[in-house]
Amino acid sequence: MKLENIKSELNKLKNNNNLRSLKSYPNNLLNLSSNDYMGLAEDNILRKEFYLKYSNLPLSSSSSRLITGNFPLIEELEKKLKDIYGKSALTFNSGFDGNCCIIETFCNKDTLVLSDKLNHASIHDGIIHSGAKLHRYRHLDLDHLESLILKYKDEFSDIFVISETIYSMDGDSVDLEKLINLKKKYNFTLMIDEAHSYGVYSYGMAYELNLVEFIDFLIIPLGKGGGSIGAYLLTDKILKEYIINKGRKFIYTTALPPINIAWNLFLLEKMNSFQVPRNNLNELILYTHNLIKEFNLTTFSTSHIISILVGSNEKIDIICKNLIEKGFLVYPVKEPTVPKGTSRIRIGLNPNISQNDIYNFLKELKYELNSIL
Ligand SMILES: Cc1ncc(COP(=O)(O)O)c(C=O)c1O
């Protein structure tokens, strides 16, 4: 930890146009970078209704769940989740904590973890901390996953497979039915992360496809389409009990404040009723994908998350700066978040964005891409 080394690392990042910094922007820009896919976090009417119902809740829980932080609202929330999903529920303070905790608690040096190459950093960190043997299969390539299972199944009795549903950087999705069929065939432990599908798919993709019962660990981070903070885990009763006893990132942390738990409960109870914004979002997704084809732009996306590949860090910085000046709030996504040379402009659609907004944005983006070639 020598200061000269730290300075030199930062300089290297700067020279590669890859130095991160914290910025804030005026709120009159069209925000295309938010993960509030259902517009729930921004919904003033919903917020007013919430504060009328829950007017004076504490802003801290002041203790971990195992001491005095297990207040009745959390129990009510987890009971409601159990009624909906038919599995025991446990709340984590964040998706990052939840992913790390599950993997660290249930995997060890005798476990083989097979993880999609583009799984989130929290999944990767959990695997590294657990000491498990790791193989990453090609992104969404379930044939490659099966070949790895066949190769290693005699060597490892404990195989743990991890996938997300919709991927945050490419906006593409796993074939969940095919993955569950593999699970039925080979009987591995399956963990699924619904961070980018919850809300857009109401209670999530697994729920909509009636597949929850086959997933050992279904984790639902709430900071995106869930319009909140924290994460739900749906799992078997005995596995929940094990985390309560052994999961360090569950045990040794202050529970989410009652106000956040109440907001989670409030949204959960309404999640199925957001059909109008959900339909509007689906129409916008269709419109945007058609327009991307018309403008001859390239994306791997099939969903509300759309990445347009630019490639170089230098070009993407200029394009984003110009687009921000034109009123579109877009961030460049660079390595290490995405592989080197695949820097991209990533947008997240939501029902508050109009078709006209998207038309203007894509027109300007096309112009910028053509101008910089
Ligand atoms: C797939 C995925 N899982 C987990 C997380 C972490 O969730 P949280 O922001 O609640 O820590 C994220 C978000 O950043 C994510 O994209």
C-alpha cells in the first residue's frame, strides 16, 4: 500500500481514459441510465400514499436481526413473500450482501461452482471468498455448461450453478426452462439472480414461468425494477435456518430500517397491480428495438436494458459528453465492468420515457457515432 504505487495505478487508469469519478448532473436531463425500470422509485403519487399509510417509522433498526432488529414488519414481509412464492424468505440489506452470503455460506473448497462468465461482481466475490473451485461457462451457453458438468461430475459431488435471468450489461436473458431441465437431469444446486427482471416481470421471471420450486436459491435484489433497497432470498426452510446461524453477512450487520422494510412490503403488495406501467414499458421496449434496427445500430439486447457497443474508451467519453450536452443523461460503461474493448452506452428503459424521447436520443446517438468514425 505504498502511496507512489497508488498514485501510479490511478495515473494508469487516467491515461487509459478509465478513471472513475463521482459526478452529479442537473435533474432536467432525460435520465436514460437509471435502473428504476418500473418508475416506482420516482413515483410521487405512490410515495405520498406510502407516507400516509406509514407516517412515523424509525429510520434505523439499530441492531442486527438476531438481536433486536427483527421487528414485526420484517416478519410480516417475509410471511407475505412465503405466501406468494411458496418458499421461505429471508431479507438481506443488499443484493451484493445476499449473493456473497449465500455462496460463502454454502460453498467451500470441495464445491465446484459453474458460473456464467458475465455474472455480477457480487457473485464472483462470493465464489472467491468461499474458496470453491470455479469454472466460468460461456455467457448464456447452456451447452457449454452441460459439457462442464459432464466433465467434472465424477470429481465433484457438490456442484453449484449460478446464473442471472436478464443480464445487466447486455440486456440478454437466460433460457430458464432449459437451465431447469439441466438441473433436473444432473441434480446440481441452482442459484438464480433476478436483479434485472423483478418488477418488469412482476414477481420475477422464475415466478412467471412457474419455476420457483426448482431453484434452490432465488435472490431478488430490489434496487432496480424493485424500486427500493435490500434483497429477498427465497429458499427452503432448512437453508434459511442455516444462513441465520452461519451466514456472516446476514448475522453481523444492522438490519434494514423499518421505513425501508415498510416500503418493500407496500410495493410487494402492489406489484401485481402495476399492469399499466408494465404494458407501457413493453410497448416502449418493442418500439426501441424496432427503431434500433431502422437506425442500423447494433445491440445484443432483447429486453429493457439496451447496450450499444462503441468499443474504445476515448470515443465513448466524447460521445457521452456530447449526448449529455444535448440533454440525454447517459454513462459510458467500460472495463472492468465489461470486457476490454467493449465499452458501451447502456440505457435502461422505463415507463416514464416516451417514444419521442427514444427517437430523439437514437437520432442523436447515430449522429455522434457517425461523426466520430
Ligand atoms: C445482477 C446483480 N446482482 C446483484 C446486484 C447488487 O445488488 P445491490 O445493488 O442491491 O447490492 C446487482 C447490482 O448492482 C446486479 O446487477
